[in-house]
Amino acid sequence: MDVNIFRAELETRLKIEKEYLIQELSSINNNLEKLDLLGKFNEKYKELIRRIAAEERIDLNALNTIENSSEHLTNEQIILGKTMSVYDNLADELYVEITTTK
């Protein structure tokens, strides 16, 4: 499993999902409903990890023996650790859009 390729593919798809959510903002008037889009984005992040893993035939529950020699981490834990910064950056961008869109 090449985590860098996985990360790049996830980032591309998450950017697309973020843009869809930004488009959805224009139809939402309630501020709490707008903030709910952050939760929706989080769910998309987890869903995309599962989808890409399935496409690449990666068992998320399997122990990863390449990335970590002394620790016993699953592929999912490795992927989450290596991709969280991508999610954080895009979630921050989405938050700015949510809070500045009237």
C-alpha cells in the first residue's frame, strides 16, 4: 500500500466534496444547519477512505507490517494518521466558507 498515492487520491476527492458542500450553502438559511455541513464533511472523509480502500483492495482492519515495525497498527490507523492533515486543512477552509457566507 502506497500511503502517498492514497493520500493524493483522497485529497482530490475531498476537495470535490468540499465544493459540493459549498454549493449547498446557498440553499441553507439556518446557521446551525450550515455548521452541520462540517459533520457531513467528516462523514464524507470516512466514507472516502473506505471507498478508496475497497477500490485498491486494502483491508483496513489488517495489521500493517510495512509502515510500522514495532507498533501494531492497522492499515486504517496508518491511513488516518497520514491523511488527517489533509482533512483538517479542507475542513478549516469549509468552516471559513460557512462562517463568511450570508
